[in-house]
Amino acid sequence: MNLSHKAVPEPIEGSQKNVGHAFDSLCCEHLYLHLSNQIILKDVSFSLPEKGITSLIGPSGAGKSSLLRCITGLNETWQGDIKLNQQRLRQWHGGVDALRKHIGLISQKPSVFPVSIAENVIFGLSRKQRKQNQSRWIQHCLEKAALWDEVKHRLNMPAASLSLGQQQRLCLARALALKPSMLLLDEPTASLDPRSKELIEASLRQLAESMPLLCVTHDLQQTQRLQGQVIFMCDGKIIETGSCGDFFEHPERIETREFLQWSVCDCGD
Amino acid sequence: MRHFLNPLKIFVALGCLSAVLSVLVLLGFLIQSSLPFWQAFGIQVLWGDAWYPYESLFGFLPAIVGTVWALLIAMIIALPCGLAAAIVSSEMMSETWRDLVRVGMEILAGIPSVVYGLIGLWVLLPFLQHSLDLLTGHNLLAAGMILSLMILPTIMVMSQDALQAISQEQRESAMSLGLDWQQRLFRVLLPQAWPGIRSGILLALGRALGETMAVMLVVGSMDRLPEPFYNILEPAQTLTSRIGREMGEASFGSLHFSALMGCGLILAVMAMGLSLLAQRRSLIR
């Protein structure tokens, strides 16, 4: 991610060293995950391009969220190899906490901290950075998350006073404040109203121009709106990958066709 | 009209009324029974330092100071230990171990206070006497230490509950921002658990304040101010131990009896003050 364009403010003191390279940003190879004697992920291999949105779709229990948890280190019992910008996650300098600052994670349910809106945005920065005036950086992150216009006059209000959709965008701004190398999104609009959904999708499309996004979703219409690449998972395995157009128009595997057929029926219902 | 005659609502209203009434009755009883003493000596007895009931000298200060010291020592020991135990069991232990620790703490909380007093008498006092080279192990330090053991489960269990009540989403949000263990603890967990921890502390203080038997057995029951005031290695007196020790000797209706009821009134006021402090936030709301 390049946030160091001259028109774009920086967090004072810089939140982290840029590790960007012109390679595949994230690369998973032969990933396995066992939890409670159950195989959750089986030989999952894929890579994400340097920028753009990749939608991760599949039925419930396919292992999509577990995959995100493995990448962010919330689940550390996986086997295989995951590399971010050519660097192995297992050998990340500074450990898993330092790694997480490079990977923004947005969960399905927004979880804001019981502090003000402004403090939430810079919650992940170091104490030294938080003590300095970060107002321009806060504004920049909130603008990127399409929330600035709605909260600019009440930055010191508790974050819990925001609506669910606004809280989700605040979580996005909070993740962006750390200048992550990539964003992982776990059904980010699942419980939101259409307006909030639209705003978040617009932000994601804009962010995808500068960094890779991996978005778990059950909403196939959203996948089509977001375009980009699609990864289809079922029973812990990757079944099919491809561009959005090819995936929906010419699915190769029978499982994919069945999934799309059922999903279309569901939408029709 | 039917709205007000709902039997359940009447029952609940009567329950609330009886709770308020019992507090008022308790206070009224203490005031009424100690009134002859207050009328005879006034409130200056609160800072009097001599307590000789048979010479009509009633100074409350040594017992008040002793009570405060015992509470302070108990909190200094029990608060960090209880909080640390809650953090370790809640955040680092598996569910099985957490439940085991909790059961242990609940058993500790259920042990009768006289047992603590006996343990103090037979184990703690000789230990303090020999290790600190004292004439006697009966002192404020021993009372504070015994009290700390008694209030530890309250602090620990309530802090553990408060920490466990924080949602997994909050923990994972903090983790996904790259906050390390210490930062998560001090910036997310403890601030959010603080109302519960504070309630635990105040409940524990309430228990320590009212504890009689264990304290009476170890404090030494000496009615004098510590010299210097921070000397916690001398025998002393607390309000509860004074009431416990002397109530059997005071004849009903005498000034001595009224003075002891006055001690009870002071204790009740202190306990209510703590309780109000615990509820302060909700009262303001």
C-alpha cells in the first residue's frame, strides 16, 4: 500500500516501515488446519495480486473465516506456508503482533472500543503517536472509510453512539490508520442496511486501487458488484478460482455450478 | 387501575419497600439505642483516644484508626493478588483450570471466619512474632493479613467475572490491531472490566469492615492509638472487635451498652458510605 503520496497525510512518526514489493502480496501454499480433530482447511493454495479485490465465497462451514483467522494469526495452529510480500508469516520480524499491524481485519460484527470516535481511529497506533496531534491522519482515514462527513462535528462523541453501519466504517478507518499492506474482510456488510452496504462497497473499490483486499461474502450480488477475482471454497478446499465474469458466466466445476444454482434459488426466494 | 393492581407488581413493590424500610429500621434502631450515649458525651468522642468504660471515658479514635489500618493492609495485600489471580485465570488458563481455580476461591469464600481466626492464631501470629522479633504476634498487620485472605475470593471472583464478560470480538479487535498482551490488558480489558472490579473491591471492603471473629482473635484488642501512627506491629483494636469483645460485659441500657451501639452506628455508616460509593455511577445516571 502506498499512502505516502504527497497529497496524503501520514500518521505522525509513521506507524510502520513499508514492506511493499511489486510481487504477489499474499501467497498461501498447501495450507492445512485441524481443529478439534476436524479438518477445517485442506491443501489450500492461492495467491493475491498486488492490488484489487478478491472475493472468497462458498457455503457456510467451507473454511472461509478460518482461512482469514490463519492469515491474521488469530489461529496459529495451521500447517503449510503463508507469505506476505515474500516474507513468511511464521518468521515475521517482531512476531505475530507486528504482523497484525500489516494485515487489517474487518469482522462481520463491528466492534468499536468504548472511547471516542477519534480515539477509536488511532487506537492501534503507539502511545507516542497517539499523544501527538493526529487530526489530519484521523480525517484522512475517516475519509477513506467514507465516514468523515457524518462524524466530523462529533469526533469526541463515544463511538458506541454511531449506527451499526457507521461503526463498521469506523472499524475500517481504524484498520486503515495502521497503513496495512492488505485488508481482510469477513462478511463486512452482512448485517448492514443497503445504504451502509453501498458506502462500504464504494470505499472498498477505492481502497482496492492501492492494496489487495480479500473479502469473505455470502452475497453473490455483492461479489459481482465488487468485480475482481473470485475464490470458491467448499469443505475446506479451494474448488475454483477465476475472474468474476468467468466465474459467474462459465463455471468449470460441477460444485461451483451447483452452488451458484442454489444461491440463485435462494436469492429468488 | 388494573395496571396498579397487578399482583406481581404489588409483590415487587412490597419487596422494594421492605428493603428500604429494613435499612431505615436498622439505622433508626442504632440511632435510638446509642442516643443516650451521644446525648451524654456528644460527637467529640469520635476523636477521643482513651476508652475506659468503667471510668466513663469513651474515645472512639483508636478503634476507628485500627479499623482503617486493617482495611488498608487487607486491600494492599488482597487487591494486587486478587486482580493478578483474576487476570491469570481469565486470560491465560484453559477453561478447566479456570473452573478449578474458581471452585477453590468459592470454597475459600465459604469457610467460616472463625476458622480463619484460628489459623491466624496458630500459624500467623507465631510466624509474625518470630520472624519480626516481636513481643506478641497480635497486631494490626496480622488482622490485615487475615482479612486479606478473607476478601481475596470476593475480589478475584468478581474481577474474573468482569473480565470474562468482555466480548471475544473486543479481544480479537484489539489483537487484529497488533496490540500486544500488555496493551490489550491495560487499554482494552481492564478499562472495560473496571466497573465490575470496582464493585468487587467495594464488596470486599464491606466484608472486611464488618468482619469480627477472625479480627478479634488476632488484633490484640488494645485500646490505644498506634505510636507512631504507622506502627502496625502493635496490638490494636477495631470497631468490630471492640463490640464483639465487650458486648457480653455491658449491661443492657447502660452508657457502655449505648457506646457500643454507637460503634455499630459508625460501622453501619461506613458500610453504607462504601455501598453508596459502589453505586455512585448508577445514582448519578
